[in-house]
Amino acid sequence: MVTLKHKELSKKIIAAAFAVHKELGYGFVEKVYKNALAIELQENGIKCAIEVPLKVFYHEKTVGDYYADMVVEDKIIVEVKAVSDLEPIHEV
């Protein structure tokens, strides 16, 4: 069983993702779903930013740059995937 740190916000994000999928269906590239999810969240009063640059550190040293698909309420990073099946690699 997964314990969610920001349970209520996570539920709202998941509900928004289902709303997007219900309206758009499948077959689009990730960018389309990401943009639609951002609109859905914003229309529900949830702050989000897309393509957020973040520094990655290892042993207190910068080792690279990472662009999060979306950061919601400055608390949750959302990676949007447009795949037919979820694989274990997508669970991180």
C-alpha cells in the first residue's frame, strides 16, 4: 500500500488527470495531455507550473539539470506519460 505525503492534493491531481483522459481519450503526445492537465488544474484553483527547471545534486554537488513536466502547488512533481500500459519504470 502506498502512503501519499500530500494525499488530498494527490487525489485532486489524479481526478484532474482522469477528467483530461475522459475528454481527450488516447492517442495524443504527452505535451497535449500535459497542457490539458495544467488547464484542468488551474480551472479547479490548483496552482501548477509546467517545464520547471530543477538542479540535481549528488553529495552536495550539482550533477545536472532536470525539467519536471509539472510542479503542483510547489509540493508535487508530476511526470506526464502517454503510454498504452504502465510499466514498473513509470512507478518512480
